[in-house]
Amino acid sequence: MQKLTKRWIGPAEQILNKAYIDYCDSALEDFCAIFWPCTFSNRLGRCVNVQDRHKKGHQNEKGKIIGTGEYISDFTWETFAHDWERLLQEHLSHFQTNVQQQITYDTTISELVATTNLHHANVNAFYQRLGGAQRFISHSACFCCLREMAEHPLPCGHVLCTPCVKGYGKAHGGTAGLYTVATCPLHEADTTGQAPWEVHFKPPLAGVRILSLDGFVMSLVFDAMLTRAGAAFEVSSFWRCFSVSRRSLIIEYPSKTSLTWWLVLGQCFHSLLY
């Protein structure tokens, strides 16, 4: 799917070796070091320590030392790396075959739509095997693609990246930058029937425009500047958020004309915040 959304050129196998194989190797290495237990065992029990926590030797599930020596395992990154890459390639080839079959069966859908649908089904099946997607929440990584940064929270608690929202959501015809997501792509069965969730995207050329005035005198100076500039000065073209210290508050009232109305309200900032 990343090949299509990012418009990478080349066969999928080449994209895997170029953009993903390092991440996959790191994932396998972390799994072997952090999660795969030592296989040492004797009459006192079996060692449950992983490679990264094997400093005290062999320990059983109660923490009792049952032997000395280094971490022992037949399953390591070195012994499984070749098979790991082969399995990834086989899975990718199988996935590409399924995409082509869907396109052949339904000529109205694009390659991106077919890829998205298959990935959606795989993601749901994957989290169901692990006990449900509700057990996995992250505010830093998108657990739908495992590649992009999580930015858009859904009511179920999962946070998706922009490409995933656009891929699984539906663009609103009347409002630019508005997408509706009918179900969470991580656990569709649990969120079916709920009201669609709206996700708003910031316009691509939009930025943060903040004007901060410190003190009552500065607000008077700015008000005088506006009065002198007159109607030719479109304040909303330069700032959209305003902050003034305790003595005064500037509130913008945009009208349908080119004029921007201003009110300088003394002592309002304290009452609004406190």
C-alpha cells in the first residue's frame, strides 16, 4: 500500500528490499532479544530469561537461579534471518497475486482500492488472533500501517496517520479537508453501527498565525495602528489567534465585508480564564 500512496517506482519485491527490509530485520532482532526465552532446562526447571535479561544466568519463573551460563536458543536472528526474508517475499508475492485477482474480478476498482481492502482484512485478522485491537494503543505510531506517525485520534482510542484516514475514510464532497471514517480499520466488527467519525485535515498551506500583545499599553498601540491603517488593513489575513496579557483582550469579529471589527475589552482576560 505504501508503494501506491507514496508513488514509489519499481516492483513490490524491490520496494521491500529498499525501504522495508532493514525495519523487518530490526523487528526480528528485537523479538529474539526481548521476547524469546532461553531454552536451557534441567531438573530444577526451565529458564525463562530472555537474551537482554540473562545477566544472572538461568532462572526459573520464580526467579530462582537454576544454572549458570549464557543465553541458549536455537532460534536467533542469525539462524532465522534468511528464512525470515524468504517468508516476507512469499507473503508479498501472495498478496500481489490477490490484488491482481481482485482487479481482474472487478474492473471498476483501482489497484489502490484493492490493496487497501486486502490490507484492511489482514489487519483485522491479525489483531483478532492477538486478542483484539483494544489491547494495542499507541499515540506515536499508527498501528494500521506501522510506518507513519499517528496524528488523528478516533473515539475508540486508536490513533491513525493521515494516509490511513484517507485510505479507509471517505472524503466529504462539500467540505475540503473533511473525511468521515465509518469504522476503525483495526477492529471493524467492534465499531460497526456507530455514527461515522469526522476527521478534519489542516489545509496544506496553512500555518500557525498567532499575535501576542503584552500589556494594556501594547494593545492600545495596536488598536491605534488599526485605526490609522483603516479598511485597507485586513487583519485576518495575517493572524487568526490572539493573546493579550491580563489588562486587555482583543477579540476579532469578522464580517462579510473586508472590514474587521475589533473590541478591546479591559479586565476580560481574567474572567475568561478564571
